[in-house]
Amino acid sequence: MSDAMPQKPETLAELIGRALANRSFVIGLAITLLIAAMALVSFFWTPYDVTRLIVADRMQPPSWKHWFGTDHFGRDVLSMIMIGARNSIAVAFVAVGIGMGVGVPLGCWAAARGGWIDEMLMRFNDLVFAFPALLSAVMITAVFGPSAINAIIAIGIFNVPVFARVARAGALSIWPREYILAARAAGKGPSRITLEHVLPNIANLLLVQGTIQFALGILAEAGLSYVGLGTQPPMASWGRMLFDAQTLMMVAPWLALFPGCAILLAVLGLNLLGDGIADIFDPRTRRRA
């Protein structure tokens, strides 16, 4: 009987109450909003101009003048972290958008059609999934050169099979339901059923996976920038800051400490947010509430 009809949706007030009662969601949302606010503010203001090299201020430790210190070129580390947040979020957001925009329709189509189409799409997903983002970036940059755009393409291609698998698995669990059979009996085609019944019921799965891939996208962008395949100078990047700091660890540890903590907080916040969203939409926790 539980599979006959979808669960009655909660009101907005109930959903907000469940969200605020979830510790992981609240902490993750707070950290994520802090990183996002820092990136947004960097569009309009940073403590110092990161394109200006002040040799007299090079290698300054954290102080009231430079809260996070300065690097070997005299650039303010806090300002660079703010701009690095903007670049990391932009790369991860677009890459996740590419993966979701291509992978979700493919996964839903495979689940709706089945047969050889499903098998062909899944084997193609396996082929793409065999090439991690770093290897894809190496191949792309070998042809087009290193840049943030090529990093976005590489991470986005890697995200496509991830979302296709999640969408297919979620859709396959929905298609046998009785309300889907009723929709088919009413004359609705596979595309309409997918849009009206399947996608709304797997939206929570896609949202949780989106937060996870967002965190992985930030990590991937930092890794690609660290090896010189991502964001290029003079644009600031957390991964590039770690690369520049690796030979100065004993002299200026703050150069690695602060961008490393920024990456840690961004990934931690998104993972906690994803865990919280999963708990909020989990029917088992809803019944216990």
C-alpha cells in the first residue's frame, strides 16, 4: 500500500522546521553560506588589490594590517582566498551544471526506454567514468592548453556518468509504482510521466548528489590548479596558492595553512549540507519525527 501513491508532501513550515532541527544541515548551510558570501563580496571589494605586487610587504606574518599575512610577492593572502573562493565556486557550479544537465536526462531516458538503449547508455557511462577528471584535464589541456574553462569541461564530463547513474537508479525504483501504471493507463507517454512523476520523486536524490559533486568539484579544481591545469595566474586559486606555498612551508606556514583551511571548510560544509538534506527527505526519519 505504501507504493501505491507518493507520500503526502509536507508543508513549507514543516519542512523548514525539520531542516532547522537537523544539526548537520544547519552547520553545513552556515559554512556554505559563509564561503558563498566571501566569494560574492570579492566581486565588489577585497582588502587589497591582488594584482598589485608590494615587494616591501612580502612574507609578512598575520597581523592587523594583513589578517592572513602576505605571500612572496607581497600580495594579501585574505584577498587571494576571497577571489579563490569565487573561482572555485564558479568552476564547481558550472561543472556540476554540465553533469546534471546532461546526465539526468540520459539516466531518465535509459530508465524509461530500457532494453538495448539502457544497456548502451550505461556502457558508455562506464567508458566515461573510467577517465577521472585529472586524466580528462590532462588530455584536454594537451590539445587546448591549461585554463579554467578546460578544467570545467573536464570536471563536467566526469560528472555526467555520476548523475546518469543516480537518475537511472532513482527512476527505475519509481517506474514500477502503481501511480505510474495509472498514468500510463491514462495515456501519458514516457516523457510526460518522467517530467510529472519521476523527476519530482527523485529530486531529493539529485539534490544530495549535487552537493556531493559540488564539494568534489571544488577539490578537483584545487587539484587541477595545483598541478597547473586549472585556473592560471594572475587569477587567484586555492590550489595554486598551495603549490606556491609548498617550498615556503618552513618559512611562511600561513601561506599553506589558510588556503588549505578554506578548501577543508568548503568541502566539509557541502558534505554536511548534503548529509542534512538526505536526512530531511528520508521517509524513515520523517516517520520518527
